[in-house]
Amino acid sequence: MRSLIPAVLDLAVEIQQIPAPTFAEAQRAAFLLRRFREEGLRVEQDEMGNVYACLPGTGDARPVVVSAHSDTVFPPDTDLRVRRTAGKIHAPGIGDNSVAVAGLFGLLWSLREAGYTPPGDLWLVANVCEEGLGDLKGMRAVVRRFGSAPAAYVVLEGVALGTIFHRGLGVQRYRVHVRTAGGHSWGDFGRPSAIHELAEIVHRLTALPLPTQPRASLNVGVIRGGTSVNTIAAHAWLELDLRAEQAETLAALVEQVEALIRQASRADVQVSAEVIGRRPAGEIASDHPLVRLAVESLRAQGVSPQLSIGSTDANIPISQGLP
């Protein structure tokens, strides 16, 4: 297996050189389709843009799905140049998630090198829309396709070597808009400003008491609005990220936040909110056979395993009780 590492890293760089921001993964998907075909696999692509490659099994055992998201957080005009130092490769998106996508091929090569064919079909999937506002849409399509048929879903994350995410962090995201009549900073002084009102909402949000056990978090990650320095803002908006370890904790936080937003509206200030992301929470037990196998596999490679919680594609199968 270790002899394959240089080839996997070279392929990771080749993948990294193809821009693939969320919702614009087509060029990278086309490359992966071609590479999987060159490996002699049966290859498909769904309407979402997910790429599926099947290594047929020897019998009728349940299939296994191994996936890695192909999208990246970096915009299309990012400088993708690679810098290599002793033992390290530096490049936008190389860790998240090009090396994991290359790992799909590494898995295939290692099985062939060992002369092993699985008893059931092995599906290698490069899925889209994991990052940010992609909201795990690609993985949702993967799970809709396979349902409960697979013996396991294995999700690869390139920057998480040694970490086993057996718990899915619940996430709900909003875009909150504030609209007012606006006006001139002098001539209409006294009218409500959308920016001032939004700032007050942020103040109230950050004053909400958050539980520490089980843990929850709240973050305003984006604020936009206004026209000019001497204009009373007529429109401003923010993006809000809520997270919690348990579904019940997240539901309680969502209720508080939505009540706060409703209360912020009045006759001359319109406040509205739209859900822009929802990642369900869930977990499989730390002593589940799949978790134990992941632990043993890492140790066999000299990697110290760590069980953790995270917000990844694995949220989708885990939240549905699928290992």
C-alpha cells in the first residue's frame, strides 16, 4: 500500500489543478469520469453531477459505497499553483478534498495490487456540493440512490487523517434580511436603518445563552448591506450558522432564534429569514463494527485514531441510521 502513496499524491495534485467550486464541479467531474473509465470500471453520472464507478464483486454480498466530495471552497479564479517543501504539498484544496478523491483510486489500486476482489460491488463515488451552501446535496442524492442496500457508507475527508467521524454535527443556516424605507443620513435622520437594525439583531443573537453539554454554537459569518456612507440603509442581510451535537439541542436553539427574528419586525422594519442549509445530526456507536474496523485500519497504517464529531457528508447516512 505504501508503494502507492506517490501515485496517489501525484493524482491529488492533478485533481487539485482543476477548479471545482461548489455548484461548478463539472470540469473536475469530467476528468474523474475519464480516469475511472481508464481503470476499466463501469462509470455513471447522475443529474446532480455525482460520478459513480463500480468495481464488480464476486458474488451477491451487499455493496459498499466509498465517497469523497469533489468540490472545494475556493472560487474559480483562485491561484492553484503548487508549492512543495520537505514532506509537504501546499496548494489550495489539496487537502480538502483532492487527496481524498485521489484516495478513491488509491483504494482501487491497493485492492488490485493485493489481488483482492470484494464479495459485493464496491462503488467509488466522487460527489458534488458538500461545502458551504452546497448543503450536502450531492451526498443526499447518493443515499437516495442506494438507500439501505449498502453494508456501509465510507466517507473520505482529506484533511482528517486519523479522525473517525462517527457522530454527525447538526447544522442549520439562515440568511436574515432587514428592509426599511431608507433615506438620507441628514435629511431623513431618525428613520430606521437596516444596518442598525441588523446590528441589534446580531447583538441579541450573541446574547443568547448556549448550552455547553451537549454543546451548541452560533456564528454570524457574513454581513452585507447599505449603499453609501451618507445613506440610511434600506436593506442589509446576514448569514447565520447554528450547530449542536444533538438534534434536540439544535431544535431548541432554532426555536429561540426564529422567535427572536420574528420579534425584530415592526411596522417600519421588515425582517425575514430563509433557511439556506440544514445538516441533520446523528451518530453510530463507538463500538459499532464499522467504527472498530476503521480504528484497526488506521492503527495498521501506523496512524493513531481519534473518534470525533463533525459536519461532513457522513451526516446524511448516519442521520438515517445507515452505517
